Amino acid sequence: MNSFSVATRAALLFLTFFGCITGHAQVDLTRGLVGCYPFSGNAKDYSPLANDGTVTGAKLVADRFGNANSAYEFDGIDDVIEISPNNLQLNNFTYSIWARPNGIPTERTAWFLFSVGSDLGDQHIIFSNLYATEELIGFSHGCYQGVANHLACTSASIQPAGKWYHLAVVKDDKNYYFYVNGKKICTESDKGFQAFYGVGTVRATIGARNNYGQASNAVIDDIHLYDRPLSQEEIDALFEGGKVPSDPVNGQIVADNKPVCAGEMLSLKVEADQVGSVFEWTVDGIKQYESSGSIQIPTLDKGADYQINVSVKVDFDRTCFKQTEAFGIDKILDVKNCTNPPRDTSMLLVPDIFTPNGDGKNDNWEISNTGTIRKLAIKVFNRWGEIIYYSGEYIHPWNGMYRGQRVSSGSYPYQIFSNEKLLRSGNVMIVY
């Protein structure tokens, strides 16, 4: 996915989603976005930087809405997700994260939920129990401004485990601000110092500290990183926005053929409120190779009317914010015995195997006894449904070539038509 498409999608989502929630025109959650991790099945970054995470040990689990494989759980021992710190060593920034602690850290320890830095200095969000000379308790941010120069902003008490919390730390030109569930709990002056990222190799880590220590026993989801300080309205949008469920998408399968006549190629397409990006078609229980919003299905002449069952699952690209859930459509189509195709096909000889290896023996797919078939046409497909051989009048037999190269050994579906009506379908095997 390119950066322009990600930014464009995110901007559109903001206009329809976050603008409605907050009612503030100045809220633009796409501006300055340098990291976006919805954890929808992976640790992919949906910001324009595409700074994907490397997962070590953490397991996909349900998120705060109950969606499967949509958050990561860390074991508190050695699980971590690492991302590149190259664009995160900033003096002005915002970190936003959702976390659910599985327990309480032991006294005088802390679990690091997110950290950017190295030896003797980092910027981080933690869950602690009387950590750092007993000054940090519950959710806190700790930010270094030099070796042994540490600012801390902390909760009044330890929050209960087993619940989801939205945490955000904001750094502008003068202050640090720390938020829990949209509420600003403290402000600390930077006293004129810059954010400090230590004296070693800088790492950016989720679920553990930059030295892979002080790991979190928690579930983490929906991380947003910015190269600017967010306003209270924007923090509210991140906190409140995640609670709004997406509206269900309505869709239908539409047939171009009316009526659907036996022996013809049936053209179907998906029409929906929102354009999908991934399609899984099934016809009479058989998964199809086509993965676009339209499909062509051959129908057979059975001498009588019959029905076929078509279904399609439609999914959407995952984005930073609102995530439209996949949906499915089922349709039963009546196939009419409109006009019977020619019946004189019993003598048609279609080989089920040939060997296009250039030895002069069985090098071509020779179909015999074609003289009685009117307007004979043949199509051969690859596994993705692409037509790799077509002969409108069956002038030249197929030699196993596609785009100037031999196709691989294997089985290839074919269809044979007369007057654009399907006569026969099957598979031909290529062996070298």
C-alpha cells in the first residue's frame, strides 16, 4: 500500500468519522502521523511512513471490542514488538496507546508499554508500582532530558487490572502533558531542556523497554504516534473515536444476465455502500479464483431449469481509525433452459493431457472432430482465473505457451463454447 493511498484513506475517514464525533473543525488526526498500528492481524504501520513492526513472542488476541486477532498480548517476560526509531527522536511529539494490564507490577517495578530511547535515556509510557524511588504509581510517563535528568508525571493510584485504558503523552515546546482516558492528569515543564534519547543505539519498542527489559504483562492495541503535540480535542477524538462502532455495510450480488440462460457465461458483480478491496467468491460450495468485485461463471445446459448458489465475502483495507468489518452476501440464481446449445458434441475428442516439451510428440493440445461444431471457441485459464489461451474459431491448437513462455506443469481449467454457449468444461494436464 503506498503512502498516498494510506493518507488519502485516513483523511477521508477523518472527515466522516472524527469530525462528527468532536464537532471541532481543527481536529485532523492524519496530520503529523508517523506511526499507526491498529494491530488488525499484524503489526503493520498504516501511517505514510509504513514503519512495520517486528513481532517477537507477542500473540494476537481479541481487542477491546471483542474482534479476534486485533490486539497483541505480551507475556511480561520477553515479548516485544520493535519498530524503527528513525523518525521518532523528536522534541515535539504525541504517543497514544490503548492498554489492558493483566495484573499489577510487583512493588518498585514497572511495565514499559512503549519506549523510544537507549541506555540512560528514553521517552516512555509505563504501568508502575512505586517505581523510581517510589514516585511513580499506576499509569505514568517518564521522560529523560539528559543523563540522570528525568521528569515524571504519574497517576494518584494504581488503576485496576483487567480493564482497557487510553493513555497519551504530549510534548510541546515547553511542557509534557499526560492523559488517562482523555483526562489530563498532570503537566510538567521541560525547563528548557530537549527530549533526550540516551547514549546508545536508540530503539523504539512496544511492550518492553528499549533494552528489552521491564516487559509488560498486558494487552496493547491502537497505537498512534505523531511528530507534533496534539490538542485536548484531538486526544478526546482518539479516546472517544475508538468507542464508536462502524456502521454495517449493505451490499448485493447483481447479475448482468436477465434472465440467466443455461449454457451462457453468467456475469456477476458486487454493489455495496462502500467499495471493498478483498473478495472471496464461492459457487455451489467451490471457492473461485477470482478476487475482484466481479466474476464470470459458466453455466451448463442440463436440459431443464436449475439453481446455483453464489456467495461472496467482502473485506476492506485496514486503516488507522474506523475499521469497516467484512460482510458476506448469499444469492440463489435461477438458471433457465432458454435455448438449448447444439447436441452434436458426442464425437468431440478433448485430450486431458499433453507434453509441450518440443520433442515432436504430443506437443500441442489437439482437439479432434470439431467440424460439426458451429463457432467453436476455446478458453484455458490459470489458477488465478486469467485466460492464458483463447481461440475464437479454434484455428491453432494450444502449444502450452503464455506470453512467450512455457507454462508450468500442472492442471489447467478449460471451457469449450459453440455460438457463445458452453458445451464442455474440464481440466487439461501439462507434463514435461
